[in-house]
Amino acid sequence: MLFLYARGSDMLMVGGKDTPADHMIKLAGGTNAANDFNNFKPLSPEAAIEANPDVILVFDSGLRSLNGPEGVLSLPGIAETNAAKNKKVVAMEGHYLLGFGPRVGKAALELAKAIR
Amino acid sequence: MELLALHRISKDKRYLYLGASLIVVTIAVITAAMIGYMDINAIQVVSIVSQKIGLTNTTNFSTNQAIVLWNYRLPRILMALIIGGGLACAGAVLQGLLRNPLVEPGLIGVSSGAALFAVLFFVLGDQLPNSEALAIYILPIVSFLGAFLVTFLVYQLSKVNGASNIAFLLLAGIAINALCTSLIGLTLYFADDDAIRNFTFWTLGNLSGASWIKVFISLILVLIPSILMVRYSKILDALNIGEEVAKQLGANVDMAKRMLIVLCALVVGCSVAMAGIIGFVGLLVPHLVRILIGNHHSHVLIGSMITGGLALLVADTIGRIIVAPAELPIGIITALVSTPFFLWLLLKSKKQFAF
């Protein structure tokens, strides 16, 4: 699974190791496909193809900035991954997904169900 | 340029340079295809390409390697070659046409004219019933219109008693450049977030959006006009002696001028539409070529095409790997790498002219 922080198609960051996204993916029982760097890094098509995630995780605001799931799955590099083949995009509200507040358990459960 | 005209170079040396530059381009293409986040070695590069064009059917590479090379690296390499060559060629033509060594598409406002129209298209484009697919084809045309208008305007403004005056040309160009930049700023002030982010792409230049469709479009709208320009090299040579002399030699100067301006606008406009504003290639490469292979326009134009493509490819490859997995905008690299090189060349040729 790959977390994309998107603000339009020219501003795409991938959540690497030790990011809130990484921890939330682990909590939900998934594996972060971007595991060779810390922090957030810009999406590189080649790295995305190499990582080949099964699911793309985005904020719902990110989903809107890319004009829906089709927009996400046609991004350079993402279009060639398993996620695009299986049309698997999960979008959740930003504070709910990565706020790590009282709703953290609920969010993790929801994410776990969505990727099952 | 008058000084450089004294610099004669033998025919043998010229062919040596051309041959050598073609070999260097080939090496650069293969190297650029190998370097990147994903490792692909030279043998794999060759076998992926030969499989894609249906020559062989080897399996010494993975599917992902083939996707990365064919869908991302190769179109990008070709775009760099075509656009770099086109910009350098347009720069050489403008320098010859306006008889001014300082002229460059970016300097006299041609690029910013193209960018202004592109930005207007981005901001106002939302109101038009268009799709992303359509934008790929319309954007080059819109940018061409911008580039053409600015070139025409600057040229007309610079006319004193019917002939283009160099001082007026530069001043008018710089003024129009500033005007376009401020109009872009004004447009963006009223634009939304997405349009502004798209715009950062335009100001620094970027080849990361390369695709085979764009390669195809730039083949038609950049490479072919560049080759057509070479046809006018004799007239450009004659123009170097002076407009009146050129006319007395029987050249249809006015017709040639108009054609060349349209061709330059086409090349620059389409390049800006495809890759944003890439500076310095159009200014430096023709000078480099003149120092290396002499001053005849047919040589300068062809040499600029090859060298410009090579320069942009090298700059793009550096930009691709230097901060991997992120990318540095190509405009930063071209300025950073080429200006010291140009200054070095300048100092070197200065020594030759000293007694």
C-alpha cells in the first residue's frame, strides 16, 4: 500500500518510513510500499513502478485535487501498478486518517476493512 | 559576432566536430536511458528497444524495466533532444536574423509571450468545454500564437526607418518580456491554487511530463520547422553582411525574414508548451557552435541542433538524478552548468584575439 499526499498532479508526496501514514498502514495490518526512505518524498514514477503497491491511500482532499480515483490511477508511475490494474484507491478524511486522536482505532479498523 | 567571424575553421576539423558530436549524442542517449531510480544496464536498454520495435525477442530484462524505459525514459530523452535542438536552432536564427549576438528567445520575450498565452489558457481553459486530451493539442497552438505575437511586436517596434535597430530591439524585447511577466503575475493573482502550481512548471522548465504523444507533436512542430530553417542559411549569411547587401545579392529578404520569424515562433512556442521556459540553451549553444565549427549558418544551424539537443539531454539527466527520487527543474541546471562553461569559452577565445 502506498500513501500519496496529493495537492494537484504537480504536487505529489509519498509517505515513507516513520511517517504518520506509515504507522496508520501498519495499524491497519498493511505494508507500506515505500520502505526505503524516511519522511515524505516527491513521487517518482520509476520508484512507484518498482514498489508496485496494491492499494493507493489518499486523503479525500487529495482525491478531489486529482479529479477522483481515475485521476489518481492515471498518474505517471501509478498507472502501471497493481493498484491501477485492480482499481484500488482508498480515500479517507485527513484528520480522521492521520490525526491519531480518539478516533484512531475506528480509522484503523475502517482502513483495514477497506484494504481487505 | 563580428569578432567571431574572423575565426575560420578548416573543413576537416568541422567534419571531425560533427562526427564526434554524433557519437557523443549516442553515448549520452544510452547513458541517460541507463541512469535513474531503476537500474537498467546498457545491454538491457538495447534489447528492450529492439524488442519494442519488433526486431528481437529476448528476455534478459523485467517487465517493469521495459515499462520504465519505454514509457518514461525514452520519450523524455527524445523530447530533450528535439526541444534542445529546436531552441538552439531558433536562437541561432534569431541571432543571425537580428544581427545581434545577445538575442535569445527567453531574452527578447518570445518565451514569456508563449508562457503568457499558456497561462491564460490554463486559467481561462476551465470555462471552455475541453478535456485533458484536447489540451495537449491546443496548448502548443496557443503558445505559438503568443510567441508569434511577441516576436512580431518586438520586431515591428525595433524598426527605425524600415530596418530593425538592435538597441531598440533589445529594449523593446526586454520591455515586452517584463510586460508579459507582469501579465502572467496578474493572471495568477486571480487564479486558483491548481493554476498557480501549473505555472511553477512553466517558469523553470520541466521535461517530466514527456510522453509519446508529446514526442510526436514536438517532432512535427519543433523538429520539422528547425530543419526548414536550415534552408534559409544562405540568406542568413547574406544578412550578416547587411540587409542592403543581401537584397542586392538577390535574396528575397522580406519573405525570408517573415518565414524565419514564424518558424522561430513555432519552435519556441511549442517548446514552451511542452517543457516550459528553458533558458540559456538558445543563447549559449549557437555561440559554442560558432567557436567550434565556424560561422556559416548552414553549419551553425545543424551544429546547434545536435549540440542543443545534447546539452538539454545532459542537463535533464543531471536534474533527474541529482536529488533522486525528486527532480530539479531543468532551467536551473541549464543556467548553472552552461554559464560557467560559456564564460570559460569566452575567456579562451578572448586570448586568441589578443596580440
